[in-house]
Amino acid sequence: MEWLDRPLGPMRIRAWGLLANMMANALALYGLSQVLSNQGGHVLLAVGFTLSVLFIALLAVPSE
């Protein structure tokens, strides 16, 4: 996937994806903290986890 290595602004698309992955991880962790304190948060946990898995699957493809 060569399009991941194209520049987009000050960074490459792969680097932007890594930042988005960190945000998805933060969302999942916030949802988990809400679940563990019995304040809901199941949707946040599910969305954050799903986005993290998708970003990892997309960004783990090696460049040729």
C-alpha cells in the first residue's frame, strides 16, 4: 500500500494513522474506565476497540 507513505501536510498518511490509533486507544480506555466504575461506557469501549483494531490492521501492512 504505497498510498500510506504519501505525505499529507507535515507528516505521511501512516503517521496520521498512528495518531488516530492513539486517539482510538484513548477512547477505548476512557470507555473501559466508565465501565469499571459502573457509569456505562460500553459504546465508547466498543467504538474505541473497533477503531483500534481497524487502524492496526490497516497500518500494519508493510511498505514495498
